[in-house]
Amino acid sequence: MHEKEYGIINSELIYNGPVKLRLDTFRVNGKIFTKEVVEHNASVGIIPITNNGEIVLIKQYRHAVDEYLIEIPAGKIENEENPIEAAKRELEEETGYRGELTPLTQCYLAPGYDTEMMYLFIAKDICKEDNSLLKDDDENISNMIVKLDDALCYCFNGYIRDCKTITAILLYYTSFNKTK
């Protein structure tokens, strides 16, 4: 009888809050390991495209890295929302825009330690709403509207260092950009 090559032996919940932290003991290739795993709600990210083909990005303070980052609008899926409902809400909350959403892809953000799946969307035919930004209390956000070519350069020169933003811009540029 052969032993299973991989699998969880034990899982212990260490912290239970808006995110959960568990300590898993698991087997891979006959060896036993222990690793912390963050259980996080799924999330959404949106690449808003203006009628001129420019991208609406946000500049946002991120406490974990203690700096402002240039990002696409994004956030977690809340309560009973589906990904498209969450994307519409996050787009309006973080940028003040509404638009027609098209799925781009979905990806794990940090599968080495986190369960979070992000659903990426393209927002086109966007229009600015008259309301002020509805952002969360802990968010310090401002909009940046940039040309697609500039956004691409920012991904390669290190000005944009956020992985979801780099992924969304590169996918949009290579797959959906019809101006080239």
C-alpha cells in the first residue's frame, strides 16, 4: 500500500477575524511540513478604460508596506455579493466611476500562504458619477488617469509594483488593446 504523496494531516485555527489564520501540518513527497495559511475572502480588481483609451488608476496608501502604491481599483467580495456586484461597487467606491464590466481573468494573489482568489474585470464606457468617493474610512485614495503606453512603462520601470495591477495592465495590453 502506497502512502499518499500530499495532503493535510492537521489544521489548527490560530486567529478568527475578518481574515483567518490557520496552521496546517501537511505531507508533500513523503515529508511533513508545517505552514501558516491566511484564509481570505475572494476579491475583485478592475481596469477602468476611458473612451480615450486611458486607464483610471488609484494612488493609495498601503500600511503593510508603509507607502503609496499605484493600483487598479480593487477590494474584497463582501457578504452575499458575486464578483461582478463587488466589482461594480469597488469601481464606484474607489474611483467615482461606473461602467460596463467584462471579465478578464481570475488568479490567486499569493498562493504560497494565502487562499485569496481575485477576479479581474475590464470596465469600459465609464462615466463619472456626481457623488463624492465612497471609499472606506481607512483608505486614502486619489485617481490618476494615464495613457495605456505610460501604464505599461510604469509596470516595467518599477513605478507600479502591485502585482494585480501589473497583471491587469499586461493582460489588457496584450489581449484587448485594439489601438495597436
